[in-house]
Amino acid sequence: MNALTAPRRYFEDLAVGETVALGSVTVTREMIFEWAREFDPLPFHLDEEAARKSLLGGLASSGWQTGALTLRMLGDRFLNGIASAGGLGFSDLKWKRPCMANDTISATGTIASLRRSAHHPDRGIMVVDLVVINQKGEEVMTMSLANLVEARAERGA
Amino acid sequence: MNALTAPRRYFEDLAVGETVALGSVTVTREMIFEWAREFDPLPFHLDEEAARKSLLGGLASSGWQTGALTLRMLGDRFLNGIASAGGLGFSDLKWKRPCMANDTISATGTIASLRRSAHHPDRGIMVVDLVVINQKGEEVMTMSLANLVEARAERGA
């Protein structure tokens, strides 16, 4: 059963306060270098000596990479099981401390709000608060995602 | 001359209102599939038939991919030429319309604010407003990035 055939939850099936553990990922040196070469070729993401001399104090992932890894976890553990119709945007993303090479980051998502679209009653807007911590339990990143979710009632399902 | 040896601008050298054209990139089907497989494996980013049936109406990039491509342009055209010390976060990211396969997106960055750090006078916080448009001039994404920049005065340079 794949994502196209699995039973999916719709807007009406979601509740504010639902919390989902999104799993974890270890961020290796190689992942950091590979990302930096393609998307964020700043010295302190590409060169360990430059990284040590930087404010980060060592090799750390690009913040956008930390976000991409988090959203992959969100997709796998949550969005792919609901009738997600795409992201609208983010608010208040904070990189609270660096994700250093070989850190293991874990994420949790909590449904913060659910609002039926005024213009499109066949869908709603879900806000998910995401918290990412490292293996010491320290917060690495927080952000809130606004995501469209299809509603069941208007689809005759 | 590379990023480690090029003359760099410091916090004092920046001014609110400075606008930088960040160039453009064409987002191909292959780029969309490659990203989606690694970071956002939702049906409407991986399957053209599912994409046509989705609210997006066709194959479109993951919003986080649009952001990654924009930040690459920001690095190449701007951050790599200043004493950027890393991102703090961003606010108000909005995906205003999808970036469809084969769209060419262009970005512009404008320095919206500059504030010396109260706790660390050797650095300051720069907020850059980013606007991404497609080849029709329609807004695809907007976001504001808060970024640390090293100051010259406190470094004896």
C-alpha cells in the first residue's frame, strides 16, 4: 500500500492538540558537505577549519537543511497519512542552536489550530508547531507550518 | 579568489534599503523529482498524474525546494560577499503560488533592518526581505530572513 492508496485522514478527522512523534535522523559530515555544496556553499558549512573559527564553533548543518530533514520526517510520519494539499507558509522559524556534525535530531509536531477555509469549504488550514531537539534534549529549531488539508464533507466521501 | 580570501563587507558597511538582484534559476521536472524523492515524497511532487489532480493543478516544486534555491542565490550573490555568521531564523514565509515545472524563478533581496547585538557588540542582526517571482512576474514566495553579520569595529580591522 502506498501513499496513493492508503486510507487517509481528512480535515474533519484532525484535532487541535494532536501530537505526533516524527522520528529522528543523524546528520553526518557527508550530509552537511553534500547539502552545502548544492545549496549553501558558505565557508563554515564546507570547511572544518573555517567552521571551527566561525561563531558556530565547528561543522554544523545549514539551517535550511535542518528544516528539510524535519519536513521529510513530517511528511513520512504525518502529512502522507492525511489529505495534505500543500503548504501555505511558515511563521516564526528559529534556529536556536546549531545542528553539529553527527548530532541526532528528533522532531515533534503538534496541531496548533484548524480553520475551515472561508473561500473554499472543501479544505481547511492546519497549523502545525514543530519542535526539533538534539540528542541532549536541547532545542535546535522551532517553526510553525500552515498547511492546506482537504475536507471530507464536501467531497461526498 | 574564493570566499575565504575575497574582501568582505562587515555590519557597518551595510545600509537599510540596499537591494540586491539575486539572479534566477529554471526549475526542471528532474529537479522537482530529485528533491521530492529525498525530502518531500508526497504524491503531487512525485507523480504527474497525481499532480494534475491536486490543488496545484500540475507538477510543482516542494515549497522548501523553492526556498533552498532562493537561499542558494542569496548566498552566491550576497551573503558570500559579507561577513555572514549564520542565520537566526525567518518570519512570514508565504508560498503565494506554486512554482510549476519549467518555471524560471528570480529573487530580489532588500535589507529591511540592521540592529547591533546588545549582548555581542562584535556582531549585528540583519533582516533581509526576499521576494521570488516567476517568469510572468507573479509572486511565488516571500520571506524575511534574520542573519548574523560580524562587525568590523570590534575586530580591529
